[in-house]
Amino acid sequence: MTPQPELTPHQMMQQQHQQNIQMQQMQMQQMQQQMQQSKKVHNRTKGSAALLAFFLGGLGAHKFYLGQPVLGLLYLFFCWTFIPVFVAFLEVFVYLSHSEADFDRKYNCS
């Protein structure tokens, strides 16, 4: 067996730098896997939320669908005033203006 030549300080720094890069890549892969596992808990869509807000918004159906039962009950309790109808109508446009990523982040992730 031939002895390995001694590394120069520059070569040692390059080797250490490559090891650091490999470690960072492994950490990034682990983080991406964790994000994918916890990404979507529910499969709610903004189209469904908008349709519920448009047709049954005065009763708070869209709030129940989006996992906000307290707000849904408030809409239901005040439905006789027709205020929830107007608010829900505005929320149709709010839901449709969200990007898919924003909507998922707000309503589908835990």
C-alpha cells in the first residue's frame, strides 16, 4: 500500500467545503420531506369555498367548510339581519383572489 500524500491547507479547505455542502444538501432534503409530509392536511379548494360563500354564505356554510365553526355559528346566528349575506358575497371575491399556495397555506395546512 502506498501512503497517501499529505493534503495542502488549500486542499483540506476544499474537502471541508465539499463536506459542508453535502451536509447542507442532506438537511435541505430532510426539510423538504418534512414540509411535504405536513403540507396538506385537508383538501379544501378555493372554488368550493367561493361557491358555498355565494350560495349559502348567509348561513355560514363556507366558514364551516373552511374549519372555522365559531365564525360559522356567528353567521348562522345573525343570518336574519342579512349582514352575513353581504359579507359572504365579498368573501367570494377574497377567496377567488387568493393564489392556490396562499389558500392552501391558510386553510389546508395544520
